[in-house]
Amino acid sequence: MFGLGTPELMIILAIAFLVFGGKKLPELGAGLGKGISSFKKGLQEPALSDKKEAQKTE
């Protein structure tokens, strides 16, 4: 995973905790998860619309 080991991830999480605080981290994680799922849906939609168009022309 990008050459990151456990110690590096622990340092990144500690810095994030110091910067954003304990109350804000769950909100940031939820927002990040929603953003990623939205991005994946956006990538899949053109493929789905292409399939629908192909079925209409048949």
C-alpha cells in the first residue's frame, strides 16, 4: 500500500488527531467514505448508460 507500514500510518493518524481533534475525525472519515462511494458511482454511470443505449438499439 504505497510503501506505508504500520509505524508510518500510526504517525499519520496521530498528526490527524492533533490537527482535527477527536470529535472531528469521525465526521471526516464519514465524509471521505461518502465521497469515495460517490466517485465510484460516477465512474460506473457512463458504463451503465452505454449498456442501456446498446440495449435500446437492439
